[in-house]
Amino acid sequence: MTSYVIEGASVLGEEATRIVVTDGVIAGVGADVEAPREAERIDAEGLIALPGLVDLHTHLREPGQEDAETVYTGTRAAAAGGFTCVHAMANTTPVADNASVVEQVAHLGREAGFVDVRPVGAVSENLEGKHLAAMGAMAASDAKVRVFSDDGKCVWDPVLMRRALEYVRSFDGVVAQHAQDPRLTENAQMNESPLSGRLGLTGWPAVAEESIIARDLQLAQHVGSRLHVCHLSTAGSVDLVRWAKKRGINVTAEVTPHHLYFTEDQASSYDPRFKVNPPLRRREDVDAVREGLVDGTIDIVATDHAPHPLEAKDCEWQVGAFGMTGLETALPVVIETMVGTGRMSWADVARVMSHAPARIGRVATQGRPLAAGEPANICLVDATTRREVTLTNQRSRSTNTPWVGRELPGQVVYTFYAGKLTVRGGEVVEGDHRG
């Protein structure tokens, strides 16, 4: 394996230093650390060094929906975005509700070799919300599943949710809930507000999210299990999670980049690229989730990368699919909304985009400090540059990004996954990255 000496990088925005990578491990960090004579030199002057990013919420679509994305194309996009680990959601075809499918997804991830792919197992069989999936078998499989979710669908039945929470406790798993009451969101198209009335689009009330979160917090406390709230989007949801943490309930929560940035006003364009589940909310909600991320109420940023084929988005708003791509724009959006505004430091970015998601997903080799003896999962970003998002500079197979035509800060220049370069000079390194 090639050795590298990374010169001049600023670790978490602190003083520039040297990082030496040997045999997939960080051999040392410091201005005086010696490097092997044969080590390749990486000029990282002016770049910020972060631990490799970890996404707890990615839709890779394979198996069954390869017209939208594959494990290869999705993880290639992830590497370009600075990620070294992604959790692949279960709503594939067939559903990842058994050991066979999750092992297939994990195998495809190893074959691609760009990032560590951790399959998410379904909570219920075929995402139907009637019977528990084979959660124990998935946890015991070679994929070692620890995150379970019916994302895209809410585990609406409180009895089934209670049983799932009880079951995952036995192997330190977590249920990641898509908090959306299906009866309160029938035919919903956007956030319920005066704007939805003016646009003639069926409203999606905040209480549809908040009522499920409130119920699940009580269930998690009752059974003493871990609960994770997916893509939290309202001020009321932030208040509920803040209340629960003060009471000692074992809950974590995530916010997406698009809920940190956009408001419901984007629906006025009737452009389905802005149609997402949960919907874009009010300015007050955006302010609340930003504050929740700062004070630790919200633990992580997760992309909810949701690619779709062209025909599912190049259509009228009402028939368009829900979802946006986001792996390549996640870090730039966090830089724009949180770092550039002075709300967060680079250490905070590492916490919410690497350390905490790895801890929640129980991925021991990811989200580690940039220190001697740690796995060499590293992202080097140029935070001084700004560039326009175009379809040609995105690597996802799908084109449903809402950021096209917008200028965002930050460019991932190098990504190291387990000591191997997957991105060099801003370009994805093609080839065999497997160990």
C-alpha cells in the first residue's frame, strides 16, 4: 500500500501541520513527524483536514432501482463529497428486510471500494408495517446491521414500534424513524401554511411529524432503547427532542442540508426538484433546526440522498417523486449555513458529520480522530473556493439536485478511505480501491 505525507493541512482549522499515512493507518500527526522515504507527497497547504464524513441516511437504490442510482455510482458521489462511510437505506427492490439482501448491498459496497457501505435493515417485512423483519438475522449477518428503518414510510403502528425498540436493544441497535403520520399527510404536497393555500397544493402539517416523535420518545423511554429521528424539520420537533434529552431519554436526531438552507418558498416555482419528504418548512423552522444543531439537540447532519430517474422529476409538481440528491453538496451547504455564519467551528463540523453519525451507527472504524494509530479516513477541503453547482460536476447517476445554478463554498480536494486515495485534486480516482 502506498504511503503518503500530507503537508500543510490545517487539522480542524487549527495550525497547519503534517499527516503521515502508512498501511491504511495515520502513522503520525505533527510538524516533525518523519515520513517513509518512498511516501508520496500531497501538497495540502490551505486545506482543512477533517475525519472522513459519515452519512447515516443514504439511498443507493440498488438492488432493483439501478436507473436512479447504483452502489457504485452513489458511493463514487459520496467519495467526491468527502464521505468515507454511508448507510444504505432499506427501501430497495427487493426490500432489505433479510440477511441475504443486506449482505448483497455490503458486498456491492466492498466491490466498489469508494467508501464503507453499511446497510440499513428494514423494521418491517417489505416495509408494510405489519410484521417485524428478520432484524436479528440481519444484525448477526456479515453485514452486522445496527441501524433499522422503514424510511420512506413511518412505523405507524405503536405496538410494532414498541416491539422493534425492544428487539434492537438486545444487540445495541437503533430504530431510525421516518416521523410522518400517514393519515395526516394523505396526498400532501408541501408544508401546510398560508402559502400552500395560495398555491393550491395540499398541505403537510407540522403536527404530522411532531405527533409521531412525541409518541416514539415515550416508547423509547418506556422500553429503555435507542431511538433516532430521521430528517427532523420543524421547530416543534426540535423542542420535543430537546425536552426528551433533558429527561435522559436515549434519542438522537438528524437534519438534512436542505432543511438547513431552503424554505417552503421554493414551492412557488412548482419545480419538483424542491419536492421532498418531509417538505421544506417555514423560515422559523430553518432557524430552529440551525439552533438545534448548534446546541446539540440535533446530533448530526444526514444527506437523505434520494436519487430519482429523470422522468420522476421532469414533470408536474403534483406527480413528481419526493427527494433530492445531496451527497456532493452536503459539506458545502454546512459550510455556507453553519461555518460561514459563525455558528459552528470545524471541530463542530467533524462532530456532526463524522464522529456522531459513526457513533450512532456503531461503526468503530469511522469517525475517529485524526491522530496516530487511527484508520486513515480523511477529507481535505478547500474552504476558500466557491463554485457553481452544475449537472456536469455532479457524479450521481440522477440529476434531481436542487442546487443547480447556485454557488456554494468549499471543494473536496482529497479523500482518503482506509489509507487509499479515492479523490485526488478534486477528481474521483477510478479503479480498484479494495483492500
